[in-house]
Amino acid sequence: MSANYFISDIHLGLQDDKSEQLKLDNLERLFAIIKAEGRSLYMLGDILDYWMEFRHLIPKGFTRFFCLLSDLVRHGIEVVYVAGNHDFSLGRYFDEELGVKTMYGLHELQLDGQTFMIAHGDGLGKGDIGYKLFASVIRNSFNLSLLSGFHPDMAISLIKRLSRLSRAHKPADTVFEIDRLFNFAEALAGEKEFDYFVCGHNHVKGITELSPGSGRYVNLGTWIDGCFSYGVFNNGIFQLTEL
């Protein structure tokens, strides 16, 4: 049975050239594994540290990643991209040009008879009203159309600033923020049955049992600390591993 793969929080475009090339080298390694053994790849947000789409051009800086992604799709791998709080507005380029399905928010899917709830994690649960307001403004189609009308250099500069703003905006209670997604998954498990709740966002990697009999909470971690982690679901078992 072919495996299903999960990644999040790569933050391409955030770090120095050496770190960026290392991330891309490891993405190439991972994609080679997926082409050989996989069926699908779920990218759960903040794969890019910033993104702005225009009608007639594609911003530079991510060409190698797009080539790797396109090659994966051409090999018959289903690729799903859930937007995060940095790559917060994924336009038609991914769907129409690369063959990648883009989604927002929380989604339910069935894999090999098991139920998955997948999301990046931004905006879920109680609190962080400031970010939720920010997201509602920045993802507004009218606001995005205004922004895309700027000169591309100006628009991308603003998007980078917004990305930094999203990173800088952290709740004062860091313990609450780390627990927020787990608590959300626990509450959701009380409302509906699922086997796995898979997310990223807070960069705290791990698999934790939810209330007895109600599934597992999985956080995929991040690649910005030099640990190239990813999730694999195969033969009814979910594992976190590293390249």
C-alpha cells in the first residue's frame, strides 16, 4: 500500500542562502522517496515564508521548489497544500500551473480507512483575536486585488513585512500558545470521531494521545532548526521521522 506524506513549516525564503539550499536539498531527497514509495503529499502550511501572486508573473526565489513540486505531480503524486499564516493566500498558480490542490482552514479526509483532520493550525481554538482579525483582512479578496495592483517589488516587500509581522505577533502566554492546538484537538475529539489530528504552526514536533479512544494529535515540527522532519502514514500507522 502506497504511503502518504506530511510536511509543514519549511519557511522557504526565511533564512540565509546556505540554510535555504540545505532545505531544498532535503526537499529533493524527500520528494525522491515519495516518488518511489508514495501516493500523496500533504503540505500543511508555511512551506513558503511569504507568497504573493500576480496575474502575469511569478515572483523569483522559489524556482527550484516549483520545479521539484511540478516533477512530483508529473509522477502521479497527489499534492495538497493547506495555506498557513505566512503563505496565507495561495492563488491559482499552484492549482492551474503546478497541479497542486490548495485549501484553507481545517479539513477532514479519509486515508486507508482512517479519519484525518488536517490544518496548519493558525486561528484554531480560543484566543489570539489579533491574528484572527489580521487573517480576515489579509485574506480578503478585495484587499488582495488592491495589493496585486502595486508594482511587484512594492507588493512583495509589503508581503515580506506582513510575514515578519505574523512571526512577531506571539501571544504573551507562550505555554497557552503551545497547548492551544492540542486543546483544540481534544475539544474536537469530544465532538466527532477521528484517528489523527495533524498540524504544524507552533513548531513543537510530536505525537500525543488524545483522551482515551479518541485518536492522536500530531505536530509536524519545523525545518528552520536544521531538523528535517516529516510524517508518514502507511499500513495504518503514522510515524514522525527525519531525513
